[in-house]
Amino acid sequence: MDQKIEYLLRQGDNALILSQQLSKLCGKGPALEEDMALTNVALDLLGQTRMWLTYAGELEGRGRTEDQLAFLRDAHDMRCCLIVEQPNGNYADTMVRQFYFDTWHYFLMQGLAKSVDARIAEIAEKSIKEITYHLRRSGDLIVRLGDGTPDSHAKTQAAVNELWMYSGEMFLYDAIDDAMVEQGVAPAADGLRAAFIEHVSEIFAEATLTMPDPAAWMQRGGKTGRHSEHLGYILAEMQFLQRSYPGAEW
């Protein structure tokens, strides 16, 4: 049961931290339509966070709510992948980070929709429509940025190269991931990785971007609580109100 709780926290924390990152861009999009789209993606991810963390809290049986799990855990207790805590940077950085995450997220949810755990399958089914839109949108923007002006192409290629080393952690399975696969809860890594590489390479080809080496070395550690320096700042901002006024409610 503890392994399943950890797995649920990983899903919830990925969506939570990326939602927080995107929410910072509200009012800063390059166009009004895009500004609204970013905010909607952030809200979608926050809704998914609530489902994952609520289920984790129920299985844990310690009375911790989704709010307590989100706002009262320190950085070393968070289980998100390193890619979601990377800075927003310029718009190319934001969209490449989003595209890498969306591609993995889409294929993962397809697998989780077939989970033997009915609750996990239900969450995946509820999320897949939103995630399908996220992937279509981020892929379209990568093509527009990569095949746009020389400046947008250069910035997007730089983001592709810089963030690539964070894309592999999502497929680097440990004992918890392996246990979920053995129990029929989660899909295996090999199939997800192959689908990810295929889709990313197709989009990059259309965007006239150079695909990084799939065999390149990858960063890891976020899923076990070893994070970059960025997460501490994210949590300090996100958790400030609850930690300053414990138990505060709107």
C-alpha cells in the first residue's frame, strides 16, 4: 500500500508543481488567447492534482487532506520529476518543458486508464481529454516556434537541448514504479519511452528542430525527493499563506 501511495503522490506532485509554474504566467502570455490557454492548462492540472492527492490521503489513512499534502510538505517530501520545477524562462523554455511533459503525460494516462486499480483508471479517464488538448496545443506551438523566425527557432532549439536531460527521468523506473507495473497498476516504461520518442521526433521534424540523442545521460532524483534548487523557491511562494496562517480557509 505504501508503494501505491508514493506512486499517487508522484502523479499529484507533477501536476501540482507544473500548475503552479504556469499560474505564474497569468497576464504574461505573448497574446491574449495564449495567456488564457496557459491559465486553463494550469487549472486542468490543478484539478488533476486534487484527484491524485485526495486518493493518496485516503489510502494513507492519517487524515491528511489534499490541501495538507499540497501545502504542508517540504521539498524533500515532494515526489515530482525535476522537469516540472525548471524555470519558466522565455516562452520557448516554457513550451518545450510543457511539450516534453505533455507527451509523457498523454501516453501515461492512456496506460493508467487500463489500470487494475479502478480509482486510478477513473482518474486517468477523467484527465485524458484535457491532456489530449494539452499535447495537441503544445505540439502545435513547438512547430510554430521552431519553424518561425530565426530568433524563435534558435531559442526553441536551445530550450530543446537544455531541457532534454530532464526528459528521461519520467521513464527511469525504480522499485516503486516496477511494483506498480507488476501489480497491473501502471504501464511499463519501455512502451511509454518508445511512444514518447516517436511523437517528439515527428513534431521536431515538422518544426525543423534537431532531435537530441535519445541515449544521452539524464538527470534523476525528483521522484525520491532529491530536487533542484528551484523547488524550494516554488514551495516558498506556493505554501506561504498556509504556513503563515495555519488552517486558514477562504
